[in-house]
Amino acid sequence: MNETRTKENQTPYSAWLQTEILHTLQQTVSDHPGEYAFMINVQVQELYWALIVREMQAAQACLREDNLVEAHEALLRVVDHHEPLNATWRSLSWITPSDMMPILAAVRATYGQDTALQGWTYRHMVYLFGIKQEQHLEHFEPQPHRFEQLQKALNEPSLYDDVLSFLSRRGFKIPAEVLRRDPSKTYAPDPQVEKAWAAAYETDPPVKMLGETMADIAEEFTTWKYRHLMATRRTIGNRSAYFGTPAVSWLLPTLEDIPFPELFSARTFIGDQPPVCPHAKS
């Protein structure tokens, strides 16, 4: 059966999805079969990070218009996108140090020494999560356009900053100093914000649903980090990596690596006291 073709001698499917270009983007530099698998999976991750960035930016725009319904829908999609993103690590689970080291040596010989096998899409996503680690910008100086993009993301409000501003406009007591904080700095949890979340869970079901979805995102991202850690431990061991730090040690999670930390610490207060509706008239 003859396929309908476009002027470029492609099917509509191929023309729409650019498959002729897509399948030319895996230019290997070694003969090891693991390199092609590594490239495919990391390229897939790059696309998912970019997709998640778009969804979180859409959620931010909705929150700034107090459109909780559409903001929540965008964040629910972020949760869904993380499931296939996290599953990509399974495709690389067979690679050992004897597989990975020759690949990295060939990459280094072809493209030069680089301590950060990490794309700008991932860093943009992390900045939107509110994990603002400025030192990572230095890796993108060779890409001036992306460096500028990331600098802008670093200095603009994160998704969590927009959520807290939304909660304040909705009547919950978010401290003024939290709302006025420098968005380029790592967020420091505040006890009053924890109590505001506890009040929201007790009195505002739509905001509770928003909080639970954000907690799901935090868990999925932490799962990705854990699987990254396990893959690194399996394929690299404890060799020196980022900033000269042993790879496994550098990847171990810290409190600063967890998005929206108050969504978890607020659970300390939930149910401890009678709920007070923020909208109730005195």
C-alpha cells in the first residue's frame, strides 16, 4: 500500500514528528553498544525535562491569575511526566564501569574535558523547583544563550514562590519577609508557612489537593535523584566527578535538594489544633 507523502517525500507522521531528523541525532564516538543506549535515554530525559519546564511555567502563569484549577491540572501532568522519565533508568541498569569508562573516555577525547554531563533543561527545571544553586551556572558559559536563560530563571520566582504568593492572596498568613525574599537564594523553610499549609489542609480542600500534587512532584523528583545515584554508583563507583567531589557523595540528597520542603514538615502541625478558616469573619 502506497503511503501518502508530503512535498519532502515524507509521510505526514514523519513530517510532523521530524523523524528523519530525530534519528540522525545519535552520533556515537565509540564502538561500545552502551553508548547508543546512553544517548537515547539521556535525550529522552532532556525532552521530558523541557516538557516539565513548560508545564511548571504554565502553572506559574495560572497561579499569578489566581486560576487554581488550570494550575493544578498542569502540575498533575508534571506528576504523570515523571513516571516515564524515571523509568528510563531501567534501560541503563545493565551498564557497568567496564562499559561506561571507555564511553566517557571517547566523549572526552572528542568533545573535551567536562565535569558536568548535565543539560540546561535539567538545571532550568531545578531552578523552577526552587533549588537555586548558582554555582552550576559556570558549566553553561560556553552556551551564552542558555547561560542567560538560566541566569534569568535563577533570579525569578520559583514555582513555590508563586504558590506562596497565591496562598497569601487566598487569605493564608504567609510572612511578609517570605513574600519579599530574594528569589535567587535557596528557600529557607519558615514555621509560619508550615502552619499556613496546615491551615490550608484543614480548611481549603482545593489548596490541599494542590499541596498533595506538589508533594507527589517532590517525591517523583527525589525518586529520579535516587535512581541517578544508584546508576552512578553502579557505573562509576566513587570516582571524582562534579567540582572534584566523589560522584556518589555529590549525588547524596540533602534537604536543599528536596522541592517544596514545607509540604512535608507542615504535616507536623496538621490535626494538632482545631482548624481556623482564613475566610471566616471575626
